[in-house]
Amino acid sequence: MFGSAQPEPFPPSNEAVAGPELPTAVANDVRAFEGHELDAALQLLVERAQYITGATGAALAIADGDEMVCRASAGSSGPAVGAHLHVRSGLSGESISRKQLLRCDNAETDPRVNLETCHQLGIASIVVMPLLTPDGGVRGLFELFSDHAYAFEERDLIALERMAGLTLTALEMAERPRVVPAPEPVAEPAQPEVAAHQIETAARPAEAAPPLSADLAASSGGDPHCRSRPRTR
């Protein structure tokens, strides 16, 4: 954001590189924020990045046209949310143009650094990492700040790459169209003629059963002289 005395480039990466695993709590939090709003997710990632790396400040800026606007910030050295980053010069501009992670170990010795701003925010070392899309575009910037020189080590850069990958995932999820479930089918009302027929059928009395004598006649073949004989002892 403020420039670089001796920037150290690292290969660009859209995904986390090999390295020590992040704490389990971070992974659980990342899964938890899937259903939350984007700003809350970005704020969580910035706070975790500050905690993991021991930075005194961290910030996430997202591209808004030709500018980068801070969407999340943590720590005393972080810029205010809503602030516009200077991306046409300094370390941030160089990181965007080179599409590489850059580190400034000592801001005091960098002629491009705004020393007055660094002194006001208490910044002595900076790390800037671009958030790269699959097509090579810069989606945003993830930055770390510290109040003392040579504050960040290789493991901090690896952790920042991991957090940057999670940030891209959060942005992608926020941009996905939400699928609205289809409404359940509603049963169509019965047609008037069908309903009337059902009512008429239900109200119709049951047909009377034939008399018992008719049943007996049918079982004797219809012969009226056929009668049962009395039993003899």
C-alpha cells in the first residue's frame, strides 16, 4: 500500500500452497461463513490473518471498477473500511502490475513510501498479496502490516496465501445465483360435474338385498316342488 524498500516476489497462486495446516478453528469458521453475508465473511478472514501472522493490522480490498476499496480491516495499523487504496503506485501498484505477492521488510528505507502516513499508522513492514482470478485478473488485495521491521517470515506468507484462497472462495460463493426451490404442486379442484356425481352417488340408498326365498329357489335349480324333507329318526 505504501511502497517497498526491497520487494521480494513470490510466484502467483490462486490456491493455497503446500505448508503447515491452518488451525482447525479457522477451517471450521470458513465452513460456517458459507451461509453468512459477504462482509461478515471477509471480516472474519482479516481477523484470522492478523491473528495467525501476528500482524498489527490486516486489510482486504476488493476491486470496484479501476479502484480498490477496503471491505474489511483489523488491528491498529489497518485502514478504515471504505477507504480507497492507492493502486497506481507504491507496493500495492507494483503487486497488481506484477501479479505477485510482495514484501517490504523496512518501510523507512524505501524512497517510494509515504513516511508521514507510515508514522501516523505505526507501520514499519508490509506484505501485499493480489487475489488472482482463474483468467489472471486481480480481484482484490490482501495486506498485512506490522509496527516493527522484518516482522513477517516465510510461514506468514504461506498462511496469507491460504487466507487469500479462502477469500476467493467466499467471493465466488457470494456471486453464485441463489437457487429458489420450486413451489410444491397444488391439487386442482374437482370439476363441477365430477363433484355433483360424487355427491349423488354418496346420497343414493343401497339396493335392497333379494328375499331369502329367492336365494333358496336359485339354489334348488328353480323347482318350486323341491322342499326339504323332515328328518326321520
